Amino acid sequence: MKYIYYPGCSLKSTGRLYEESLLAVFRVLKIDYVELNDWNCCGATAYMAIDENQAYVLAARNLAIAEEQLKDEKEVNIVAPCSACYMILLKTQKFLKENPAEQKKVKLALKESGLTYTGNAKIRHPLDVLVNDIGEKEISKAVKNPLTNLNVAAYYGCQTVRPYSTFDDQRNPVFMDRLLKAAGANIVDWSMKTRCCGSSLTGTIQEVALPLSYVILHEAKKRRADVITTACSLCQFNLECYQNDIDKKFKTDLKIDVVYFTQLLGLALGIDHVELGIQRLFAKPVNIFKILKGDEHIYV
Amino acid sequence: MNIFMYNNNGTNIPNIGFYICHCGHNIAGMVDVTDVQKYAASLPGVTVSRDYKYMCSDPGQELIQKDIKEFGLNRIVVASCSPLLHEHTFRVATEKAGLNPYFFHMVNIRENVSWVTQDFKEATKKAKDLVRAAISRVFFHKPLIKKEVPINPDVLVLGGGIAGIHAALTIANAGKKVYLVEREATIGGHMAMFDKTFPTLDCAACILTPKMSAVKSHPNITLWTYSEVEKIEGFVGNYKATVLRKPRYVIEELCVGCMDCIDACIYKEAKYSDEFNLGLSMRKPIYIPFPQATPQVVLIDPETCIDFKSHRCKKTCIDICDREAIDLKQTAKYDEINVGTVILTTGFKTFDAKRAPQYGYGKFPNVFTSLELERMVNASGPTSGEVITRDGKKPAKVGIVHCVGSRDEKSNKWCSKVCCMYSLKLAHLIKEHTDAEVYNFYIDMRTPGKGYEEFYDKLMNEGVNFIRGRVAEITDWALVAEEENKLTIRVEDTLVGVVRRIPVDMVVLSVGLEPREDASDISRMFNISCSNEGFFLERHPKLAPVSTFTDGIFIAGACQGPKDIPESVAQAGAAAAEALSLICAGTIELEPNTASIIEEFCSGCKSCITLCPYTAILYNEDTKKACINEVLCKGCGTCVASCPSGSIIQNMFEDEQIYGEIEGLLKFAGIELADNKTEGKEIEHA
């Protein structure tokens, strides 16, 4: 089966390491993918809040292109790794399905650029693809360096499983846990899987955002997690980069690695750290390498 | 087709009286009744055509009777509401005037026409079409005779909770025989698990156990516990039920409940989860559910008994029993009983709190369900009445979360009705047992009932905290030091307008009431319906609350919907009265809409026999033909449609009648009767 890979804007910029690691994992697991042609911004939350109609057209355009691009395949599977893109695409599809009048307008707009929207494309999260299509068995077979002794707190963030996704439990998701367990890690049981990280408020209202990041990091630390894995560029950034500020404010000593789940999975699959974009992390993932390799010089 | 062929009742020509009902504005507001009345008058065979404000009223019925006598009418058609409501009324009126009631036919132009459209013109047109069909149909009606069969006075009550107990006792006290069948090893149901009852705080066991022993000792009650109904066949007045008596490996008639065997069991420690205490305590493989269990008989759980697993037990229980009541070779047996009526009192189950993962039940040890707490506060419960956390400490703060699995789009939408009141009761009992600070988190307090609001008032005066808001989540993570190692309840206090975080030691989830898992199986077995949520459906929500759409099957208690003890008892009494009224009538009339076989056409292929859902068709080996038992036939028509030689006919649904109706519906056949002329007809507008 061939998948359409829809990167979205952040995976080409701040979340570049997410893209690199995801595609590296895909290659090792022989997942056949092709990047979406001439894709555009999903609209994210900002555009939705300003003009819903135009935002739906914008998001639907990506879906229509995907249908066109994979028209020879039995079904169109779009992989959207960014939580926001994933959620917006699902939201668009659901909204247009439930509102035929709006769908008509969107179709008309897309027709102007020669595109047709049917709403039949399947929007998939990489976690969904890896667990449901590839399976834990295949993945553990492919593992070369098991993540033995590494305590991992799997963190999903707010948009990966809520509100539209159907592949996992919305309150207590387990797919990332299952995936990393298949890669040999110890999974930390915690209640913070889907709590808000503070989102864009870290840049605007820090007194609201920092406590939100703090409880996540604090609980992970309390449960002896060495690393937090995320599936969203904003979560990754917030949890990784504000640890110093949080330490100062809450008088803690956090020092927890925060990486994308694909990076950790990639290490287990024996992919080189440069290929996984580890060197692009702002903070050195000290714990990971201490536990896995006993050396730190791999840092470029 | 010669339409005169089947006109019997002494005349060759159908002499039809047509009546259209205004039903106040219900019909007349959407259908031009005068127009329909005039139209009907123009149809062949119609002698009288009238419209009237309320046909079901006494004057309306008298109108029909007067016309029958005056004009010698031999067919009556009434266009009004659903036959479910008034077919019987009009049939009786027709019969009183000396006409066979099956010459009457009803057209539903209310539920099928006026109530379901906004289009006056179309409604009038559809009413005319339906009326034309009916008038065309009654040409072929035949006189039919109702059969009367006697009613078996015995009653089957299924489910031995408080509703079943009360229904059984009521009927038994009236001198009728009752079979009370209970699935568990003891009767008592959920009520036996409670400590106190709201709002009077009287002890549940003290008021229940006398009724339980009354059931056991009543000469008119046959109590079968640890039993289930496997099959039921027959019809009102004459049901035959097959009851599975599960083996308890103890002979019920011999055991006196001394419990020496329990002490003698080779397991010195009880180590299996005790079902009655919801796993809060342990039991041995040989056990009695609770001290006042009725019947007072032990049972053996073959899943845990070592002798069933390895056959290598010393069987100390058998040695100690001087009455030789223990029989490890006991097997399941089936008993067949004949009853006339059935009362279903199968009760409810509580919502599985794991389905609301945000509340952490099953994940955090100190999150309990309300039913678990009921057992905990009970003096004979697993902690002897102590309210303690899993590590044995008395809690300093307890949170009670209302509406878990009730009023929730994600699980159950309905209000479970009893939770507000039992949460108040538990709050009172927790305070009484522990002096803890108690918080009630509610969406709305619902305390309608005698003395209920006063009880709520009392609780507020006792210093219980009430916070209005649906709890968002219960977590074990800490934002501040006070929250470390506590369960934190996060809730929006909608009266103050802030989000609050309240750390507590123990959480009680007030779980809602749900239909039992196998409610749909039971409903299928007894041929009754379930409402959307899965509770048994009553015949009418207001006027027939304990009857079902199957005659002779009644429902009572929480199997019909969430309700508290007083309501369950009231319904049980009502169901018992309904059953008794059938029994006292002695006989029951059967609808004559049964099928019969034209023997000369039957080839004896037997294809109808397997299809009949009521096993009403038998094969006569002598004549090599099928024959139908009219008493068992329900008139479903399956055999009629399936017969390859067309040799089965069904009363009231004969081919001519159905063709006549279809023809009339599509376009009147266009056959003019000799004396059918519009002039000189009695056309009257009331």
C-alpha cells in the first residue's frame, strides 16, 4: 500500500527532525510513501478562527490533491504526522460530510483549480499506521538496539487523539506505549498523556503556560521517566526548551529528555542518529545515550 | 373477480356505513372531514356516510348502532385513530347492534395521516385513498367467531429482588400459586446489599429479610433460586416455561445452613473474590452469599473447588455434613412448568465505572463505586461497617461524584433517578462512620419524592459540601504540595465560576443504573420490546405502565427503567393486580385472525411446519396433511405466504380481502352495484 505523506509547515521548519526521523523509520520498515504534491498549509487553528469557509477550502484542497495523486490506488491514505494538521484534516472531512451545503461550496471552489473532492480519503496518524498497518510484531522483529532499561513517558498531547481521531482511546491513549514497548522500552504509567503542554501560550502568557508544562515534566520525573516522547512539534518544543525557566520558577531539577517518538523508535531500529535529526534537538538527550550506549560523543 | 361472491350475512349486497371522526382538531385540523365524508358517500356500497366530532364517545357509538338498525347496515368502516386504541371499542359497539364485529373495519387517518403531515390537501387526498381501500376491502369480510380458552391461574415471577418478592407475595396471598425463579443463589437482589435506605435511614435488611423468609415459607410460592428460564412457549393464559436448575452441589432440601462445611473446607483461608461483596472480601469455594441468604443453603463454586479441578480433595465438607447434603455429582436439571401469566422483575445492573476512564476506577485503588461503599458501610459487610481506604486508614476527605454513567452523551443519556438520593445517604453514613469532610459533586440535585427534599436539607445542615459541576477528572498528579499522594478531583464550580482542584483520600463514584446485559435476550424470549436504552418497554408510558405488548407478560421494577425501592414495590403490586385480574376473569378470548389449512389442496410438503414461530402447525401422519392448532396460532401469516400450493388461508387476511384493499387503494375497481346511486343516500353532517 502506498501512503501520501502530508508534512505540513512545521515538519519542514522547526519540526524538521520529526520529518527526518519519521521518514527514516518509514524507510526501514519499508513503508511506501510519496509526498503530497503542491501541498498547502492546513489552516491550523488560526485560519479556522478567522474564516471557516476559506479554511475548509484550504484543508480540502490537500485532500483533493491526494485523491488525484493516488487515483490508481485502491484507497487513499494520507499520513499527517503533525497533530494540528491531523486534527484539522479530520475536522474538515467530518464537517463537509455533515454539511452538504458547505461541501457544495467547497467543491465549487476546488473545481476552479480543476480539483475534485469526494471525502473518501483516509486521514491517518503515523501511530495509527505503525500499530495497525505494520503491527507490533513486525516492529519488534525489526528492532536492532532494544530500548532496554529506558523509562519512557509517552506523551500524546491534546490534538493527537482528540476530538476526532478514532484509532485510540481519547482519554487514555495507548498506541505510543505499545509501539515503544515493542521496541523494548519500559513504559511509565501516568495520567498526563493528553494534558495540555501550554501550547502557544509559552510565547505569550508564560504564567499560564509554564505551570502546564511543569506538571507534565514534574509527574514524569516523579515516575522516574528518563525521556518523554511526543508526537507534536509544539509539545516537543515547549517541554524541551522551558525546563530551565521551570526549574527556576518551581525550584525543581528536571533534566528530562524530550524527543519525538519516531526518534526513539529510529534508534531502536538501528538508524543513525544524524539521520534521525538527534543533533537538531536544543538540549542534549543525555539520559537516552547514557542508558542506551554509555557514551555521549555521538553528538555532532 | 366477482365481488358479490363472498357476501354472506344474509344479504347479497354490502350495505356499508362510513363514519369519519374529527378527533377534535387532531384529524379535522389537517383533513377536510366533510370532503372525505361526501367522497365516501359516492363510493359503491356506501349507504350511510357521516362525520362526527368524537366517534369513540358514547353518542358516536350510538350513532353506529342506530344506523345499523335503521338502515340494515352490514359493514361498518370508521376512519379515526389507530386500531390499537379503539378497534375494540367499535367492535363491541357493532356487536351490540347485532352485527358480527368482524364486519367492522378501521382506517387510521390520525397517526398515519393528520399527525404526520403539514399539507392539508395531501392529507385529505391520502385520507380518501385509505377510506376507498377500506370500503373496497369490507366487501369481502366474513363473520368470525372468537374462541375462549381458560386461563391457567399459576404465575411465573422472574427475578427475586424486592419487586419480584413483593409481586410473588401479593399473588400468593390472594391464594394463587407462584413460581419465583431467581438466577442467583439467594433472593434479595440489590436491596439485600444496601445498608440503610433513603430518606428514612431504616435498615434495608430489617425491612427486607422478613419478606424474604415469608417467600420461603409461603405455601403458595415455589422458590427456585440458582435457576434460569431457558424457554417459554404458548400464549396468554397458557404458557409453558422450561426452567434450568443449576447445580449448587448441595441438596437444597437437606441443607439447614449450619455452615459447618464452610469451616471444614480444606482451604483454611478464604481466598476467592466474594461476589456479594463485589470483591472487597474473600470467600471459600463452599460458601453462602450472605448471612441472611434465602434459602439458607450453601453452594459450591466448581471454578474454585479443588475437587472439581483435581479430584484430589480430602472432601472434608462431605465428612462433616451429618445430613449428607453435599452432592458433588449433582447435575443441572430442567423443570417444566405451566403458568398463565408472567411477571418480569429482572432488575438492573450498575454502570461499569471503567467506562468513564477519566475517573480512574480500576486504576486508582481508592476510587470506589457507590455499590462498593454500600457494602463497606454495612455492618455485615467486608469491613464490618468501617469506611476505610485500601491501606486501612480512615479517610479525612471523601469526594462523591454524581452522574457517573448518567446524563452523559458519551455513555448513558438518561438520569438514573436514584443516585442523588443514595449519594446523600452515603454522605450521611460516611460522616457518621468517619467524621470525614465530604464533598458532593452534582450537576443538578434531583430529590423529588416524599421526604426527599427534606433529607437534602438535613444533609446540608450536617455540613456536607455541595459543589455544582460535573467532575472533569480524578488524577493522581500534583500541582501543589497538598496534592501529593492524594487523589485530586478537578471540577468547574459552576456556582462560583472557577475551576477547583480538591485533593481527597477516597472517591465514591455514584454509578448509574443500566439494563442488564441479557435484557435483550429476555425480551426476545418473552416476545416483548425494549426501549432505546434497553430497558423493557411498557405497553403505554402512562396508562399501561406494567403491561407489555404481549398479553399476559407484565414488567415491574428497575427492568422497566431506573427506580427506587418504593416505586419498584408499587409497580410490583400493580403487576400482581394486573395478573390477578386476568386470572380472576377465568377465561380469555382469542382473536380469530388465525390461519387454517384447506386440506384438499395441501400436499403435505411440511415447509410451513418449520417456519411457524409458535410451533402451531403439526403434521397429521394419517391424512398426510399439515394441520394448524388455532389456539397456538398468532396469525402472523408466515405460513400463508410460504405455502407453495396456496392452501393456507388466514382469517381477516384472505387473498380477496387483501386484493380488494390494494385495488381500492390504487383505484376503485370501477364496479357499479345495481342499486348504488348517490341520490337518496343518508348524508349528514354532524
